[in-house]
Amino acid sequence: MQKKLSVAVLLISLGTALLLGCSAKADQEPGHSVAPSPEATAEDEWWNLVVSQHPNAQRPDVELIRYVQPNESASAQADCLIAAGFVNTTVTPDGGVVTDFGSAAQAEPFAIAGYTCRVQYPLDPKYTAPLTNAEVMFIYDYFVEELTPCLESEGFSVTAAQSRGKFAETYESGTAWHPYEGVIESTTTNEQWWSINARCPQMPTDFRD
């Protein structure tokens, strides 16, 4: 969010564009984009993220170990990375996973380890299935009726909400309105970001449970 650290951040999102959360911004090198094919799987897309930054990376053969629930996803990823040798890995209060991997030479091995851990411990498919219109509207109502008042009570300025129809139209593309847009610009430290996420969760805590 504020200072640039020698860390990499893994975010576990639910469905499409549900989370805006971040922990600490990592320096990123320009890479080569890889367009997914129509048959691309989630694993293909995750690997494309790796090769976009490390085009010479060799894709490992990885098998699923078990599905995880949202409340354990970050810890499962962190434990996996630690087991892979990235011992300076922690879970942040906003549900992110940060790793200080020490030097630029470790960036590619870390990216491959991150891919491996995502494949081994993915979210239960029920949490990543496309959202129904009713679920999108449930999120919209939470944003308007609970999240916006919470953020405003904490002193943040929230941009005006889209109409329900426009929100539904733009949600899948990740361009829908989100009350946290102003928070991202206003917070200046990781501690502030984590604190506001704890008080005003970006998503309803009981979603799909």
C-alpha cells in the first residue's frame, strides 16, 4: 500500500473480482502477457501469471492435495510456501500472504512455488463458481447497506453507488463500483489498511457458507 518492500503478495479472491484487498505493494518487473485460450483452466491462468513475469520458467507437474475453505486459504498458502523454503512468509490481517524472499534471484523460484501452492491447496470449487445474479445483488446490497455506512463512519469518502443494473452488468469484468475504491487511495500504511479491513470487511462474512 505505501512503502515498496521486497515482498510478494498472494491474494485469494472469491469468484470474480470480489476482493480489492492488498497487503503491501511489491516491485514488479515488466513482463510478457500471455492470452489464455478458450479452454484455459484456472491452473493455466495461474501459470500465465508466472510466465508474464518469468517467461523462461518451467511449469512443474503439480497435483491437488486438498480443497480449502476461505477462512483457511491464506494459512494453507503460507504453510505451503514455508514448506517450500520461503520461511519469511506471514498471513496479514486482511487475508493476504506476504513473503520476504530476500533477493531478486529468488523471484522466479518464489513465483513457481506460489503457483504450486495454489494448485495444491485451491479454494473449494463452490467458492469459485460463477456468481448467480442473486449473489451479485446480495453483494451489492451489502456494499450499499452495510459496507458504505461502515466506511463513512470511519471517516472515508465513498463514491456514489452504481445502479443495481449497472453493477450487475459490470461485475463479472471486475469494473463494478466498490466502496473500497476511496479507501485504497486514502490509506497510507499497511496498519491502517489492515485495521479498516477488520472493522469493515470488504465482503459479507457469511457469503456462500
